[in-house]
Amino acid sequence: MSLIVAKVEGDNIYTLGDTELTYFNDIKSNPFIDGCLKQYIIHDKLAIAFAGIREHFGAICEKIFKCKSGDEIAEIAIHYQKNKYDFELLIAEIGYKIIRTVKNGVVQDSTEGYIGSQLAFEKYQEYYHNYNEKDQSGTELGRAAIKLLQLPEPSGDSKTYVKMYHCLKKVIINGNVEGVGGVNIPMCSHKGKFAYMIYGDIVSDVLKPSEFTIEPKPISFGTAEGGAFAVDFEHDEPYGGSGREVGFYFLQGGFGVIFPASQSGLRNAKIIKATTPAHWVLETKKVLGNGVASSFLQADHCGTAGEELLQAERYQDASFIYELRINEKGLKDRPVYDRYLGGYGTALFNCGHEQEAITMLEQEIEQNPDLNGSKDMLQKMKLALN
């Protein structure tokens, strides 16, 4: 049935939930790839979450997404719940010091609350009341654990949000808690409006300095066969989007999941195959209009993917991928920059931007005369135009 937990603390509203689905019958599903988005931003100041049967919520969600206030949403939820629609709703509104939950046709107000599985919530409460921020259980000996959490602003007591995140994650990965699964999706008030909070969660082989070389080599964070695990949850705002198109990418798995909106507005999971974070941004752009970011993305990913696309004569895609990290800090100081620049120039040239490619290479070579590969590429471009 899922679990969504929420809490109001000062000016902050925190809501976190999973992506598990509830069906009419007892069909078992993969919560990563068969799930759906449970938390929705209606507008900057109003957000909701649901738990229950997807088809029941999906039948009325278009009405809910058109609402201007939490009161309107509550009225709709009450009406349909009394008519045997099996879902629960959580309503969060900036400016209100309460969370509203609608269950079985009844609205309840509180500074904290939940919808979904009661058993899962009881386990969450157990973790929450026994929380130890120094607890590293679940991290294998000899491995590095890296967790990067974007904190809602104003930050207030950020420990509360971090605590909620870790406790819900423990519920999600607990194989004995049924009806909850997938990944942790946080949606909070942030800088005066609702936003999805991004994060990266990595359990990696220990990184060794001896493995870093001057040649292009993305940090792998270990292999799936070796038990390493890395996932990040991001949105499309870094690439010009609204921040409401979200997805999570599994680095070792070479795939991710996004939630494109259906005609009604319900967002079901869609698998995106992406062998590298660079391919992830490219492929999500094709579906959503703006790419979903990845905290794992490095210039080395873009350089390798760009060369593959050049060989396949997919010049527009290559140009897009090179541009993702062409201005990465420190890239110009690395020997690989010559190769990266030449590849980017080639992509531009073959996209019909011949003069732009030539001018760019000339300017970079003037600043760094040691870019011999780029010099050769520039000469070939000029010869091709004569």
C-alpha cells in the first residue's frame, strides 16, 4: 500500500514516500520499474501524496490537479472515498502549520502524519524513536558509504529531515515489511515553494588513489557483481526544466526510471536504458523535453559517450553530450581536454555549425598552443570548407 510520512516543523514541510504499487489483486510487482509517483506538486504552495490503488486515484487525479486549494482537494477526496474509491490522501500547503490526511472520508489535521500501511508506519516509528545518527548498520566492512542529501531551505533543524530520510529508507529496504518498496522520494517546502529534494546514495568499493590516471576514466564506484550500489534521485531543473520531472538512475545497472505524465496527470514509471550518466541525461531529454540530471556525471562519461556517438554519426546527440561538461571546472587543465575539445568541435561542424566550430577551436588554441589534436582537427575543417 506504500508509506508516505510528513511533518511540519517551523516554516518547513517534509514529505517522504516510496514508489510501491497497490493492485486490485495480489499481483507481485517490481516497485522500481512498475511503480508510480505518489507525491505531486499541484502548484508552488500546494502539494499532495496518495497511497492506495493506483487505478482509483488515477480515475480522479485530473480533478485534483486542477484544484487551487487544499480545501477543494479534501472535498473531492472525501466524496470519492465515501463512494468506495480505495486510496488515502495527504495534503500539504505552505502557509498552514498542519498536515491534512484524508482517510475513509474523514479529514484529520496534525503537525505530522502518514498515509498508507499502518504496519510500515509502526516500523518507521520504531526506527525513528531509536535513531542513532552514527549508526552505520547496512554498510559492509571494507566499503565506502557516501550519502549526499540536498537539505530543504530554510534549513531549520536539518537533523529532522535527515532522520526522516534514513528511517524511511530502512523501512523500504526491510524485506519483512510488505507493501513498501522502490526508492525514497522526498518532496519538501524549499525556498518558499514545494520542490523535490535530490540525493545520491552510494555503497562503493573503496576508491584507491592509484586507480586515478591522466587518461579518461570515470569513477565507477565499484561493480554490481562486487556488491556495490549507487543510485541518485534528480530532476530536470539544471537543464532548464521546472524541477517537476524527476527520475532515479542506477549507476551500476545502466538504467534509470522516470515518471512522465499521462493525459490525466498520473505519473507511472518508465524505464530508460542508459549505460552511462551522459546517456541518461540524453535519453531522458528525448522523453521529457529536458534531461534529468545525474550527480554521477563526469566529463569522462561525456567524452567517451561523445566519441561513440560521433562514430555512429549521431552528431546532434554527440554535441548535446559534449556540452554537458565542456565547462567543467578543471577540465582545461587535464590532458584529455584536447581530445574532448576536438570531439566537440567535430560534432558542431557536422551539425552544420562550421564557423562556430572553427572559431571555438581557434580561440582555445590561442589560449593553449599545446592542443595538438585540436590543431589537426581545425586544419581538417578548414580544408573541408575550401
